[in-house]
Amino acid sequence: MPAHPVALAALLAAVLSVPLSSNAADQAQPTPDAKALIAVGEAQLAEGKADEAVATLERAVAADPGSSLAHTRLGGARLMHQEYSAAIKDFRNALAADPNNADAFVGMAIAYLHSGDQALARAALEEARRLAPAKGPEIDRVLGYLDRREAVVTPPGQ
């Protein structure tokens, strides 16, 4: 587990709060039922009710299995619930539905960081930056964190 999970959570929130690039118009909107459940799940997360949010967002995914947004939000809820392997699966499902979902790549990167796989985290962040250049500054902050962490873990000359 990374040494600074709070810092990573703040960075995740910052990156995910920046709107997607012009690809956002191309993304399919979830069905009305799934959209309503996503809104409820997001409110539950904002209130710190991670268990309830996961259950609600699982229902959103069941209502619209092809919704990249529903899978992405479920992955985010699982991140907050510290279910990193499950979150990675949710983000992969989001990317299967929409391979241009930069938010799913960011979430997957954070889950990989918490799982100890810095190489996959870095690759996911690079792809997010390619897909959503507006997120570049925030992604660079996470990559900087990775660089500093790797410098501490791997002493110079080794």
C-alpha cells in the first residue's frame, strides 16, 4: 500500500473532477434507470456511505451493463472501499464499454498503485493523459509522486 493514501485519494479526486476532452460527447449516456442510480451512488459516496454506494452502483451496472460510466463509478466506489482488485475489474469493464474513458484509466492507475504495481499504474496514467490532455497537470502530479516513490524504493546506482 502506498505511503500516502490520502494524497493519492486527493489526486484521484482532482483528476476525476476535470471534464473529459471532446470525447465526452461521443460517450453513450447510461439508461435513465442507471443514470438515476449513479446519481444516488455518487450522493452516498459524498456522504461517506461506501457500502451503500457500492450496492447502489452494482444495481446501476445491472440496469445498464454496457454503461462505461456506471462501471467507472462502481470502480471508484470500490476504491474508496479499498477493494482494489474488484475496482480494477470494474475499470476494465468500463474500458471494454468505452476504450476512450480516461477516468477509468485514472481510477485503474490508483487501484494499481494501492495494489503495488507501479508499472501498470504508470501505463494507465500515460493512456489517460493521451486521451484527456486537459487532465495532464493532475496526471503529472501523480506521475511525480511515482517518480519520488521509486527514487526512495530504488537507491541510486541499483
